[in-house]
Amino acid sequence: MNIFGKSDAEIISEARIMIDALNRIGDTSEDFPMGLGKTFIDEFTALRDNVVTHNSEVDKLKADLAAKTMQFNDEMKRMKKLYSEAKERVKESVAQEKWEQFGIDDKK
């Protein structure tokens, strides 16, 4: 949620509508409401374009992160399974007083 109570996508879309409307009004500062002029519109347009670019990059990073998180979780699950198997075999094959060498602090 943001300060406008709208999603980022809604604000980006509404900014595009505002920019398009301002561009349709005219070319002189007298044509623009409340002294908004070409410089303001150019800055607004450039900023919106940057926001769109950053938003696309963020979306890609989120997708990459989701894929990486899934890969991490799968491999962590496999590692835990192998660790449990190794721990069980050490406990079966090695004297309890030597378990600490393997990082096992179990009492039994």
C-alpha cells in the first residue's frame, strides 16, 4: 500500500493519463492549468518512464528471487535429508563419546 491508497500500477497508469492529457492541452504555458508547462511535463514524463523501467526490473528480480527461493528450499530439503542420514549412520557406527567430532551433541 502507498500514500495514495492505490497500487503502484494504478498510479503509473494514472500518471500516463495525466501526462497524455497535459500534452493534448497545448504548447504554450497559458494553455496549461496552474502554470504547469512544458518543463514540468517533460520532467514528469521522464520520471514516469524511469519508474516504469524500475518497476519492470523489480518484477524481474521478484520472479528471479521466487525461482531462486524454490531452488534453495529444494536443495535445503535434500541437504537436511542427507544430514539426517549421515547423523543416523554416525550414531550407529561411532562411539557416543566421539559424536561431538561430527557436530552431534545428542545424548542418545
